[in-house]
Amino acid sequence: GVVLQTAMQRAVREAMRPVARGLARRGFASLPADAPRAAPMIGARILHEALIENHVEHVFGYSGGANLPVLDAFHQSQIRFVMNRSEQCCGHAAEGYAKASGKVGVILTTSGPGLTNIITPLQDAKGDSVPMVALSGQVPTHAVGTDAFQECASVDLTRPCTKWSYQIRSVEEIRAVVHEAFLVANSGKKGPVHLDLPKDVMVALLSGEELPISAPPPIKAIDPSNLADIARLMNMAERPILYVGQGAIDCAPILRAFAAAANIPVTTTLHAMGIFDEHHPHSLHMLGMHGAVYANYAIQNADLILAVGSRFDDRTTGVLPKYAPAARAAEREGKGGIVHFDIERSQIGRVVQPTYAVEGDCMLAMQALIPMLEHRPRAAWMEQVTAWKGKHPFAYEKAGGGDLKTQQVIEAMYNVTKGPLQDKIVISTGVGNHQMMAAQFYRWSQPRSIITSGSLGTMGFGLPAAIGAAQPWSGEDIADRR
């Protein structure tokens, strides 16, 4: 077995040499031949170093036989290892951490059931565009495919619910693959990545050259060809509205400046709450099936819908043939329509065909548009949306006999925490009625302040997500409202 394992490693190294030479020709160079070399390291230690190089401060995981070599590398580590009581909780904690901090969440599990238990968090993260890197232990390479103890086809199982899934087959590629995983998870439309770690590779000693680390691609510039037409429509529109999604979560100040420059009301999706301060008179809060009546009325009556970092989810559009009739009428007259800003080309036109689309970072697009915009009063439109807000507020009937309703509890939480504390508090929810009531009866003023499972609607998400969200904010108030 040892002889076969060594021969396989030699074969993998030889097969990798042309790849390394090709990367070097494209400008990715490893260390010079005469550079001083550090003491040889095993694969698990290289993996640990690569995590530090990617600024990892927390890892959420659970132990098992196949990942023990990797766990050993965390002994006296500067990375804090947070051990949950099941792998699914590890995954949701990593999601909560990523949602609250904006950093990549990292999971470490063992093979077999350890891997299968994180399928739900991976799918949840993919649906909600959460950057994560999941590391799973695996049986030795010579045992892969033999139905060994706690073996499963990890890459095949995780491929549908990740942006990229890959099994590391040699110690020489560990560092480069880990760096690539973080790059993939945190670029474009963010999401989860999975790396499978065979045990023999994690204990193997590095004896050859490591693969070079790929340089990140340059930031893609915004195509300016449509910007003048979009600015013309924005300046012409009588009833425009901003429909903001999670894609704008990292550029709240620019989004707010964009809305102010054009004097446009703003509605948001569930994950985007707080990107635009909901205390602002131009805020129409959350839209959609469980959203504000006034937000939905505004969407249906707007002559120009500006969808920024949102994907026209079915919970926000309703029946598609009946969606945005006023905007479609204005489009036919050349006076309005639907404009879609999205970083992912595949999202554009996937659900709703826009009048104009801008592919790329929405922050760059808004920055380019702001100087072209005219601040118009739009008095009639502002009066109309204000009237809708007054006529159709979120409301409920209080229970009799001293009983409490969920809405009352949420309102009480809001009344206690509003003010200076509200800019610091993070609230994690489960899924169901209380989740939607939290969106309705709490007013959100900062991005990343609501931690919730949106696209997949995963039961059991709230508590582990709160544990993860608490890690980067030592001393802050974290509320898990279940």
C-alpha cells in the first residue's frame, strides 16, 4: 500500500510539471530556484498556512478520523477553531459569520457523514450568495472508490450546490488550490466552494516544487455604452423606484448617495434590508409576498424600475405576466422600463427581460451614473408613495387576555434597541412567520444586521448562525430571535 501510494504521488507530480510550466509562461511564477527554502512541511501544515495567508481568523468544524491531521495543525494556532455539535450547525455558523462580517466562512468536517451533513448549508449558501470554503476530510487516495469506511463521493455530491468542488490529489498543489478556492468563493456572484482532503495527502511531506498561486483577475470595468441612456431615463422618469438586493450590500454609502442624487424612493429584498436606512422617508422597506403593500404598489405603478444587485426572485415578482405593467408601458413609449444592474451575466434576463442591463460591480455603475443625474422633486410621486405608506402600514390585532403575539415581541425588541444601539446589533432569525414578522416590524438601519436563510428557507438556521455571527463581534449584542 505504501509503495503504491508513493508511486501515485510521483505520477501526480510528474503530470503537474507541464501545468506549472504553462502557468509560469502566463506570468504566474513560483519562487526562484536559488531562493531559500523553509523546512519541509506536511500537507496539513501547508493547508493551515494557506488559510492564514487568506486572512482566516475563524474555522467552524467537527472532528473525525479523516480530518485529524488537519485538526492537529490548529494546535496553538492563531486561527480560532469553533467546534459545533453537528456538521450542519458548523455550516450554518460559517454562513452566519460570513453574512455578518463580509468575510469568507470556513468549515472543516470529516469524510462520509461529516460531508453529507453539510450539503444543506452549502445549498443554503449557494442560494443566498454566501462566500464559504468547506474543507472535508477524505479516505486515502488509494482507498477512494472502494467503499471504504466513511467514504463517499464528496466532489460528486457537492458539485451541484457549490461554485466549485475539487479533490486535492498531491501535496504540491495544496497552497495554490486553497488560494484559488478563496478567490472563487469571494468573486463575482459569491458562493460556496468545497475542497476534499484525502488523508494521505494531508500527511505527505512536500518534497517538490509547489504549484504557483494564480494572480486575481483585474477588476472588470463597467461598459459605459448604456449609461447615458440609463441616465436619460432616470432624469426623465416621473415615477422611478430603486429595487435593491443583496448585491449592493458592500456599497451602502454609494447606494444611498445614488438614491439621493436622483431623489428616488427605495425598496429592498429580505437580505438587503438596512442597505438603505429604513428610517429615511424615502424608504419603502421590504417588497414582495410578505413585504409592504406600499412597496408593491410602488413597483406596479413605477414607470422606471432600477434593480440593483437583485435577481427578480419569485417572492418579489409574483405572477410574471402581471409584473410592472406601468414600467412596461413606459418602455414602449421610450420613457421608462426596467434597468438591471448585476455582477453575474447569467442573472440578466433570466427571469425578467430588462430594457437596459449593466453587467459588473453595481458600485462602479452607480459611481459612474451619479454625475449624470438630475435631482428632481417629483412631488406628485413622493406624495403618492407617502400616502400609500400611511394607508397600508404593517399592522396586527393584539391578543386579548394578556397574551403576547410575535409581532408585539419584535416591536418591543425594536423599541428597546432603536437609537445608537441599533447600528451595532445583529439579529439572527429562524424560518417562518417570525422571520417575516422580524422583517416587517423591525426597522433596519445598517447592512448585515439581519442574518436569515432566504432562498432555501432552512429550519434550524437561526441559532448556529447567531453563534457564527457573534465570533467577529466580540462584546457586541447578538440576538437570536427564534
